Amino acid sequence: MDLKLNYFLKRSSANGPGIRAVIWTQGCLQNCPGCCNPQTHPMHQGYRMSVTKLMQEIMRLGSDIEGITISGGEPFLQAEALNCLLLEIKQTTLLSVLIFSGYEKTLLDTVPLYRACLKNTDVLISGPYQKDVQPDYNQFCASGNQKLFLLSSRYQKEDFNNLMTNEIFIQENGTIIMSGLGRIEGIQ
Ligand code: SF4
């Protein structure tokens, strides 16, 4: 089974507690004004990677990372493959899983496949980005309408206070990668 990805970042300090690998899924239909990841919206862009290959990439990182953050795009648009990936992560590693979703948790709770995904998720940050609502960095939310849900005992709310919210990488090929919660003025 394949996931359609926008990007896979092997090490990040600005996408949740500790050092994490980050998977940006491709495709989102919400079109939130001010979204900082518009390149992840078109369903026809991105690239495919099998869950098996993605797991191989994750396993190669070994103890370099504390967990996986899955963002987008909207990860739950690919819920079947997402569920397979989450099962694999939880059955074969001790990595934590944090998911950002533009869907409200009340909606996610109504769909059996979404609920199955959440069973193997430690932390959910849910709700659409609203550019006119101030960020809530104590809950690691880019806009304060979003909500942090601790779905396992892996983390406490305090673990999300004052985390790094932005980072910039320059790759070997010169590509500049920005990641994290906050918008960086002057750079798009
Ligand atoms: S749900 Fe997330 S990725 Fe989709 S438009 Fe809103 S902020 Fe952007």
C-alpha cells in the first residue's frame, strides 16, 4: 500500500517533542487562508512511497529520533495507508507518533477507520488553521482554535510548552527547507 507524500524529513527539532522524523502527506481539500504548506494541497502532485519502503527509511534512523510527526496536507485523506503505517510503527518500534490534522477530533471520532488510526497515535493536534487566531504555543498549535489531544500516556501537556517552532535547513542541493509551526515573515 502506498502513501502520497510531499516530503520526508529525517531529523527535525521543530515538529514536536525531541528529534523527530516528519512525513508531510500530499493532498488537502480545506484550503485554509494563510496555510503555510500550500504546496501540499494539490492531490495530483507529490510522490508515492510504499508503507514498506517508508518503514525501511524510518528503521534506518534507529535511535536518532524520538518519534514521527505526520503532517500535511491532510493525513486522514489517506486513512487506509495511514492506518497501515501507524500499525507498523507501533508494532515494530518504540517511536512516538504525533499527527497534525485539519479535521476536528469530533469528526475523526465518527469514522471507524479514523478511530483505528488514532488508536496508534500518541498525540493529535486537530482543527483547521485560522490565520486571524493567535497561535497557542503552549499547546503547540499554529492557531489557538486548534486543540492538542494526548491519546496515550507517552507525553504530558508540559512536554509541549515552549518547544522550538521553526527551523530552516539548506540541503546539499541548495534547496531551502522550512518547517515548524510559525510563519517566517519575508520568506515564503
Ligand atoms: S488543513 Fe492544514 S494543510 Fe490543509 S489547508 Fe488547512 S492548514 Fe493547510
